[in-house]
Amino acid sequence: MGDGDSGDELFFVHAATWCVMSKILRVEFFQRVIPTNH
């Protein structure tokens, strides 16, 4: 495993993407399940 840097970078990108996706999905889920009166 010579390309350890690219592996770490890819992992970081995947982690960041998953974090953002989960946040967006969670917000949409709560907005659909719990209608807010704004």
C-alpha cells in the first residue's frame, strides 16, 4: 500500500460526504414527518 495519502484523502471525502448527506436526509425526514409552522 504505497498510496496511503490518496487512501486517507478518499476516506475523508467519503466521511464528509456521508456526514452532509445524513444531515440533509435527517432534515428532510423531520420536515416531512413533523410539519413545522414557520
